[in-house]
Amino acid sequence: MALETMQVFKHLPAAKKAENSNCKQCGCPTCMAFALKLSKGNIEISKCPYVSEELLGIVTQANKIQQKTVVFDNVKIGGETVFSRHEKTFINPTGIFVSLDSNDKEKLDKIYNFEIESVGKTFKIDGVFLTSEDKNIENELKNNGYAVIYEKDLSLLQEVKEDNIYNMIEKIDFIRKKSIIERDEKYSNPVFSHLKEQNPYSLCAKMTALISRCASLIIVDLIDEAVLTTNIILRQNIFTDPEKPLQVESKLYEFNNPDENAHVFLTTNFALTYFAVANELSTIKNGSYLVITPSEGMSVLTAWSAEKITAQIAAKVVNGSEELKKIKNKKIILPGLLADLKEELNAELPEWEIVIGPCEAYKLPDFVKNGY
């Protein structure tokens, strides 16, 4: 754990009311000021001439690297400083690599063709573990944004060998406790596992276990779209800041080539709300616009309760769009949960008719079909 100011101060002369209290020889006005700077890493412990052996040992232990950071091209792994996500945001997501023989063109095409979108971000395989050295394929992969590693690169990591899930979890937990909590430098290298499993169900279970236990790198032999998608989304959920809700950019989104007769919908920028609505709008043949308001990633009802979506906020986004000025059908469909906002929004947007839509996104296609 990081040093705390009071943890340092209690070992200094001023805390013990000893001689040389607040002597200023370190350049700080008081021992407390020195403790504050030391805990933040803004001063060297050697600046204090009266440091006890006990404090020196505490600081030395605290300054040990818990987990090394390793960089493979554009992929950074390791570098974690906490055991559990609730303590602090995890830093570097688990790298997902696919093994490849440079002569396997079919598998290479599968690597290039795999791409998914989740919460407004596009994901692909992070990198490739080349089983045979081929500079042409290596350069091609790197030019396409993939990291490339060879067997020799794995010496920078420590391996959790493929086994049953229980043994894998037990081993990775042991290593993580040794490195993060005990700061044992013998276990400070990031952890990897090479999964040669060909059964997609077993592979998915093992990948899930490793990502949930924060393995730094996973190499798989099998390219299975469902398995990779499942684990990339799991990884995304684990390696996000728990204090920041998932959100999409506040702007105007288009579906199915909207024109001047397009439907116009409005909601908040909470990622789950956006994707629920977007999924339904993509099924409506006539084009649609979706106005997303800046609501700090809050859901519709939460944003309304916290006044993060107001008539003024919504009107500003609508009035700022050049595309919406071309719309002939001047109707904006609000989520049913924002019915109380209708009157205020009418006042802010007098040229628009405000329509209250359904509370649930799945009802939108029928709502449109029936002429709202």
C-alpha cells in the first residue's frame, strides 16, 4: 500500500516529542510537512538526518515495485498496484493475443477480420504471438496496429500454465498476493498464460477466470468470435474506473441514412441507455436521429432527478445541430420517464412538437409503426 502521512509522521522526532523536533534541516518547516512530502514522493527520505531504522524499512518496502510494466509495441501490460478493483482503478487491461504460424494465411485473415464495438469503442485482437520468425508478416501486423511477440519475449513474464480452472485461479491469486500485497520482487513480473484449448466453451471459461483474476496477458490458439467478444467485453467492464459511469459522447447520432423526414429521438448519454435505444432504431427502416445529451453517464430517471438533463440542456444540443434544422417533421420523441419535461421543453423549443414515447426501448419500433 502507499505511504500515509501519519504513518510516516509517527516515526519522526516531532511525533515523539524528541530532540531535534521540527529542526528544518530537511528543508521543510516542520516534521509534519516532511511527512506529507515523503508520503507523496516529493522528497527523499535521506533529507532527514534523524530517520529511524524502522521508518527507513517501511519506506524501502513501500517503494518496491509491486508489478513490473512491460510494453510490447502498442500494448502495455502489468504495472498494477492494488489487489482489488475497489481499492483503485486497474491500470493496464489484460492483453489478448492469438498465436500464429506465419504460413497460416487463413488464420491471419481471421485476425484481421475480427472487430467488435462496445460502449462506443472499437476493439480488435491486441496482438499476435508468432511461432516462427517472419519479418514480412511481423511488419505487416505492426503496420495494421497489432503488437507482435515471440517466444523469447515471454521471458519477461511469469507463466500460469494451462490446467483446470481451480488450479489456474489458485496459482494466479498466489502470485498476485505475493507481488501486490507482500511486494515480493520474485513475483513482480506480469503473468501470462498460453491457452491451447480448442473447445470454445472450455476456452471461454478459462479466459474468463484469468481476466477476472487480472492476468496480464492471454495467448489463445483458437479464434472464436463469440469467445473473444465475451471476454473483451468482460475485460472492458473490469478495467474501467468504477467511479465513472460508462457513457457515450454527447452528440447527434444517425441511423439508416436519415433525411428531412427522419424521426428524432432524445435521451441521456448513459452507455446502456444509448445502446438499448440504438439497437431498436437500427431496425426502423425510415431514418432516425438520436439526440444524446451530456448527462454525466446517468440513466434517464437518475439524470432527471439530479437535474443533469433539463429543458435548457436538451434544447442547447438540439439547437446546436445543423442536421436537425433541415427536418420537416418537427417532432422530438422523449423517453416516457421524461414526461414531466415536456412543458418546459416546449417552451425552450417552440418550433418543435414534443412527443412522449414509451418508457422501454424495445417498444420504439411499434411506437413509430403506429404513427405516434
